[in-house]
Amino acid sequence: MTEEERIQYALLKENSDSCSLLCELGDLYRQTGRMLEAKDSYIRAGVHVQNESDKKLCQEKTEQISEAMKACSYKDEDYAKSLNKVVSIYCYGRSGTHFFKSLLDGHPKIILTMLNGTKILRLWDTLSMQQGQNVFQEDLEGVTARIFETFQDLFNEGKEYFEAQLNGMCSMGEERNEVFTIDKERFRYKFANIIKSSGIVDKKFFYQAVQLAAAYGIGYEYDFTTGIPVIVEGGIHFSKSDKATEELLEVFPYTRLLHMVRKPVIAFASSLKFLIKSNQATADNLTANVMAMFADIPMKEEWADRTRIIKLEELHLKSKEILQAFCNFMDIKWSETLLQSTFGGIKWWNTSTSVTLSGFNTKTISNTYDELLSSFDRFRLELLLQSKYEAWNYETFEISRYEEVNALYKEPFRFEQFFIHNATDSNMIKKIMDKLFYKQLRYMMNTPKEEQADYKGRMI
């Protein structure tokens, strides 16, 4: 393990002395000529000062590196290569990931482009395999065209795409008549500046270059000499995507993982409502959502230290406290932009399948989805989700014997009617529900509680 790895992994540990470790990391970067990252580490250390001595030390180191950097000059390529801080955000059911990302938008030390990072990495794989790594220099315009094609819903030139409409990205602004877009020409110009001055374009640098150029294309500017921005990766999105998470960690080994959760039964019901209102209420989609409801979050033992959980309910009710804790987690300073719900600096009004409102409210978290769930349905589902309720500190009931409750699942659930369009659907859904619910019930009956899947993580 290198000295950098030792410090980076120590920073992820609970109750670590972040201030001292970040100063140590800054010293290491300075010794190896990574001046932007050195200053960034000292600035990050300042977020965690506990006393006047620490504060003075951070200030001195920051001033010293600022003086040393006066002799340095930087290009967009240098800025892109310094983007090594990433946080990946996941959902459980529909648990407010878009809302949370809308709060992060506009923070001066956050890059949030809405680009799916998994697709960026796969595009690099495809291009380098098909045409070789020289393609990024020799056919830059062709590469740029492939990027536009891959993310046509974001490089949209004002055109509205179905998924973007669902996510509320086509009805933004005070008058709800603006479309979120990344400017193609500005992206092309910035991307060319970054790539042309570099040598070999590896997978990591390609990801960094695309994200930074896209941020410029949205209209944002960043002062890297006052701290390096954090890239918010939301493309993996679903919390059961272990493989995609592993691939991201191979490229950015110090990525932090953030899971948005919500009262489990409500998160499930919200997902069903989304499917129904977006005309995607099929038996297959219902099956996928039931499976996701019972799925573990991708928190392997070695990922535990880098993982945090935010409850949507607390985000709405204790907004500043939760967002300040997020800033501490990411070593960034507070910004009032965190209290505004925007994308690209434009007001966001929620997804199209939800209530039209913007920002913090109690309406979202008070919805009980009675049209989809009876009180009996909620009881039956909560019974099977005890582990999650307990792990995430949601109030629930206690039950010690599961042997006598199998009969509770014979009666259809209220939501099933919205997914049945013919006799085939009816038969299929009955078989699937019986199988999935009985499987979960049998698991809870036969597995000692201490051996059941651990959904716990450190709350933000």
C-alpha cells in the first residue's frame, strides 16, 4: 500500500483525525508536485479544525502553498486530471435522489452534470477497443459526436426527451417552460482544449474530461486554486448495482457512496406510482420493483467505511443539519446554494409523476399512497421489511413468530390491479407475488436475525 492509499483509506474510517490526515496528504502531494491537490487538501483540512492550533496550522499551510503556486500555470487539462474526488448517489425505491442532487447543483465545489458515468466509462471501452486509444487524439470530432449521441437527452438543443420529461427536466424555471440542456458548442470547445494538450487518454482521464467539459457546457465556472470540485456521480443510481459500483471504484478508488433511503413501504409505493403514471405498469416492472424492495444495498464489508445513508424524511425536516453533515462527509464548506432546488441554476419542480412543487416540504413525505396500499397491505409489507426498518431507525412493530403469517399473503394487494391488463398478467402476477413473498418470509423464518442481511450504514 502506498503512502497516499494509507492516508486516503484512513480518512474513510470513523472518528479519524481528518484535519491531521488531510494536512499529511497535502504535504505528500506538495512533495510530489501535485500542487492543486496539495492546496485542496489543506483547504479540506480547514473544514475539520477543532481548535485554534489546528486552524492556525491549516491557514499557514494554505498560505505557503498559495505563495508557491504563484510560479505555476494551469490549463483545463490540469484541472481535469485533478478531479479525483467522487461521490456516487443511489436510490432505494423512489427515495429522493433527484431532489438531493438538485440541492447539490450550484455549489461552487461540486460538479453535477447529470451524465451517467457508467455510460462514459463504457464509451471509452468501446472506442478504445474498436479504434484504439489514439482515436481520442486523431478523431476528436468523431469522439465528440459519439458523446453527443450517447447523451442526446442532455445535449438536446431544446428538444424534449421522454425520460427527461419524467424527471422534470423539461418544465423548469419560474414559468416551468425551460429545458435543462448542455451546450454542444461550449462542450466541444472545452473538451478539445482538455484532450488536445494531453498525451494518452486513459479511462479515468476520459471520464474527468467529459465531466468537466459538460459542467462548462452547462455554464458553470470553477476556481480550482481555491479547492478542487467533487464530481457527483448519479448514473449507477440503483442500490443493487454492485458490479457497476466495483467498476467505478476501480477507476476512482476513494469514491464515497451515498444511499438515499425512505420508509421502505412508501419508497416501494412511490416506485409503483411512477410506473403507473408513466405508462410502464407491466408485470415485469412490478416484479423488478418487488425484488428491489427486498434487495440489499451494495455495501460489501470493505465499502462500509465509505458509505453513508440519508433518510429523505430527515432531509425535508432537518434540511440544513443533514446538508451540513454531507459537507463534512465530503470535506467541503457550506454554501447557501444547498437550500435551493435547481439544475444548471434553473429552478426544478420535482418529477412529472409527483406533486408539482419545489424545495423542502412535508407533502412529499406525508403521502401514504392509499390508492395503491390498504392498511392491511402496508402491514404485510412492513412485516417482511423489518430488517430495513430497524437498520434505518424507522418506527415499526415487533413480531417473534413468522410461522403463522403465511396466510396473510394469499389475498391480492391493492396495487396489483394496476398491473393486470389481461388474464395472462393476472396469472403471472399471482405466481410471482406468491413466489417472492414466500421466499422472503421463508428467509426470515429460517435465518437467525444476526445472520440476516445487514442493511445498516452510518447515517449522514
